[in-house]
Amino acid sequence: MQSFDAILQQITPEAEQSLDLPEGWGQGRALFGGITAAIAWQHAAAGAASDQQLRSMTVSFVAPVLAGSAQLKRRILRRGKNVTQVAVDIVQQEAVVLSALLSYGRARPSAIQVTDTPNPDEKSLAQGQRFPEGPLVPEFTRAFDYRVTIGGLPFCGSKSREFGGYMRFRELDAPITAGLLLGLVDAWPPALLTHLTELTPASSLTWTIEFPTTLPQRSSHDWWHYVATIDYAADGYGHTHAHIWDESGELVAISRQTVTVFG
């Protein structure tokens, strides 16, 4: 299993690039969405100025991204004084399988300061439940360590609208980046799955993640706190949002997903 950061290190600053997507990161018939989103992020980064922080990234999972040959294509939609917007496509067999829009922006003075943020739940790491291991668990989960403190495990029949706990990379110990955080956040299964009692396929349709502030100087092997909330679910689709905090309780990201569930 090629490491997460080693995969990202293969990406060059070129606007178009060929890449072999690795085996070992499967999520059903497709590759793990967190690694494909991180690949798009890494490819986009060369299109923004070094002093522009990633503010928002929206990913559309157009079709299953498969291991094997792929092409990365980057377009600068607009480069303004403060904000740059970049589009990235992952293409396989001449069809777009993932499309991402990333918005970067410089910090600037503002009279508006609303920085009170939600707090993580108070359950400790020691109270968390580990994810099970076995042939039915997606292979990408081997790269991560989980402790569930809210809502129970997937397919446990929970009625809670919240789901989450603690997460980290199991072995990778590197300075945290937006790309590594994408992997951590998407490593959590959709909150909707905790409401089911039988194994049922589900997949992300769209994913938007926002970064309200500069990421702290922490490691991918540190514990990060994740809590997702189901806003609405019906007709085979679910809409959720999640907050992500570092170990000190500082909010580092806000995630929103539309999920398809086939059951």
C-alpha cells in the first residue's frame, strides 16, 4: 500500500500531467474519495500564489475513479488581486471522473469578526470505540485510526443525527496539510450509514470543505476530532455537515456532503 503522502509527491506543477493511480486504496469498486480529492488539491496548489490560503474546495465525484492511468488537468478560472479560483479535472478513458473547484484567498483587514465556533463533544479518546477490521471493511481504512464517541458504528441502527469521534493516520507522521486533512475527513463513512442495520452501498455525490483559518502546526499522526450531523435524508440522498477540530479544540475545517445511499 503506497503511502498517502508518497502519492501526492508524484504530482508536478505542470498544468496537465499523467499519473498512475495506485492499488490498495479501494472503496468498493472505486478509489477512496479522500485520496482522489487530495490529488486534485495537490494539482491545484501550483495555480495559486504562495500567500493565498485555500478557503474552499468543492468536489464532484462524477464517476468511479479507478486504479490505473489518469490525466490531471488544471485551469485558472480567475486570478484576482486577493482571490484565485482553480478548476481541476481527473480524466480516465477520455471522460471526467472527478471535477474540483478550489478557491484561494489572501487574508485582509475586515470590520467583521465572528469567531465563536462550535465545541467538540466532551467524550474522551479512551471512551471511543475502534473500527472493526475484516474483509467487509474498505481497504483504505487500514491507513487510519478511529475512535467513535458519537452515534455508534455504521450499520448499528443508531437513531442519532450525529456521528463522529477521533481520527488520525495510523502510521503516517508528517506536518498536516490541507491534502492530508482531506484524507482524514473523508476517511469517515457517511453519517447516514449508522441508521442502517444491513450492509448497504453509499457514495459521496458532492463534497465541499472550507478552511476558516490557517492550519495549525500539527501532525497527521495527532488526533483530530470530527463530528458530522445529518441535516436531511430521504429518497436515497442525504445531506450532512461536519466540523473538524485539532487537539486543542480549535475549529480547522467545515465539511458538507451530499451522499447517495442505495438502501
